[in-house]
Amino acid sequence: MIPSKLPSSETRAVLLGSGIALPPLVVDNHRLARIMTTDDAWIQERSGIVERRYVKAGVGSADLGAQAAQAALDDAGVGVDEVDYLVCATMTPDHYLPGSGTLIQDRLGMAPLPALDLRQQCAGFAYGLQVVDALVRSGLARTVLLVGAEVHSSLMPYSEATWRAIEDESAPPPPDEDIAFNSQFRHLLVLFGDGAGAMVFRAHEENDGRGILASRLRGDGAEMKILYTPGVGSGQRPYVSHAGINALQAVPVMEGRAVFKHAVTRMPAATLEVLEAGGYGIDDLDLLVMHQANLRINEAARKQLGLPESKVHNNIQRYGNTTAGTLPICFHEAREAGKAPKGSLVAFTALGAGLHWGSVLLRV
């Protein structure tokens, strides 16, 4: 192993525990085939997704985030009164304002504390890991709770009849006009699910090499239009309008081929860069946790890095893309499966709208 370039005596953010929250409603591809023109084979061929989870109406990202946070605190053996900073990554907050950070704090019964909201979409949790590292290294915080939570189902432009058909298999399919409407967006609607994950970190001074070791993150607005929402925002007046909604300007635009191209090149490149920054090579890596956007992207990225399947963990097949929730959910399940025992070298990597991308290196 190449010696780490990082001083072993410096304070680092060490992982104490992790937890997840997943809604009980499982929506498989066959259910989606009831409400749009698609089928299981079409979805799996393009994304690898078999099923995803949806919340019930009225459940927001702060609810899932608080559940995941409590699970992580329990796993870490840390009380809510021990946390002195909360970081929340989501692109689906319960409200336009405030963000979900203080709502999670309140649901957990925490005393007032700094609560930071991040909006880097699919790269939000990776950015959150860098923020945790900076907070601990600087001495601004000792115990930090990091949450990634999404309720994508709130963004789906479904009618009440469509929702009934999704939530109740005994309900009739929606009208033909609803099916035609839904089918316009099948390339997006089949991809996303709801879920949340959280991690607890604490300042650590021992010379055992554990903690967040390095991060390499990037943002490039020149590539914004390959994945963005054209309407709803301060770039127009009013911020949101009936005309804009009726023109479907609130529905994201995604150039799938361009996203694929960027993801399969930039995630591997950032991973190699962060390994080098920590003084390691690809052979030193025990586990790579990639953003769960598309199984085909992750398979291509793994092959580009020359990693065996045993050194990656994918769960998009069961949950779809949960944006800021994918990294912590995937890591938690990999950890439960024995893929990330204490001492393991783990890299997290993601790419999302912005564009934002990068990798973070953690010694468990």
C-alpha cells in the first residue's frame, strides 16, 4: 500500500453510524406499465431498475430524513443532544422555503443548532461529505449528522386516477388520455424513487488512519442544459405560472446520452484523482459506492476503473434513483452486507444536475 500523504495526527471526521428510511410502497415495473406505455423489459434494458419506493401523500423529505437520521444515531449510539451540526442534502424539500434541515432538527427533538441545506442534486451527499470534513477539520463542529433525503414522487405529474392505479392494484387503469400524458415522460418517470439515508461523524484524533481523507468535487454550469428544469425559478417572472406549468416547463429536461457520457468519464476520473490525493491507487480501494442513477452507467464506470464486481455495490435495481439518498442508502446496505468493515477504504462518487460531480475518500 502507498503511504498516505495526509498527516496521521490531524483531526478527521470518523464515521460512527449509518441508517436509512425507505417507504413501504413498492412500485415495480409492472405497476408502471399500467399507467404508461412501457414494460419491464424496456425499463430494465435502459436503466437496470426493477422497482422503486413511493411515500404516501403528505410525507415529505424531512419525514424520511428524520427517520434515517434517527436510525443512524441509534446505530452510532449517539444521542440527539450530542449532535452540534446538521447537514441536509435534498432537491425535494418539503417547502420552497425553508429547507428540510431545520424540519429534520425539529422532528428529532434537537435543541436549536446550525442546520445547513445543500442543493447539488444527485451529487448532494458527496458535497455533504466534504462539508462534514471541513466542519470537523476546522473545529467548528465535533459531532455532525449528515442526511440525504428525497421524495421524487411529489414531482410526478400524475392525475388522481393514475395515483389510484399505482397505489392500489385492484383499482382500474387510468383513462387513455392519462396514459398518453404519462407516456410522454416515461424516460424520466421510471427512473426515480423516494428514500433517505444518513451518517453520523465525530472528530477523531487517533493515529489509526480512519475518517474522511480527501475530496475532489467540481461544478460546471456550461453543461447545465443537459439536465435541468426550464421553468419555475427566479430567471422568469413570475417565479411559477399556470402557463408555465401547462407548457410542461416544470418537468425536467434530460439529454440521456450526454449524461451517460459525462458520468462514465467524470466519475472514474474523480475517483482516481481522490485516491491519488490520499496517497492511494485503485488496487487499494476496498469499495466504490457510485450514485445510483443508471445501472448501465455504473457497470461502464466500474469496467473503466478495472474494479471487480466484488468491490462495488449497486441497489438501483430495488430503489431507482433517490438522488441525494442514493450514496448513503447504498453504503448502508453494503456495510450491512459486510463489504465495508472497520478499516475499509471506501470511495463515494456521483454526478448530477449542475453539472456537479466528484468523489470523496473515507477510511471506515
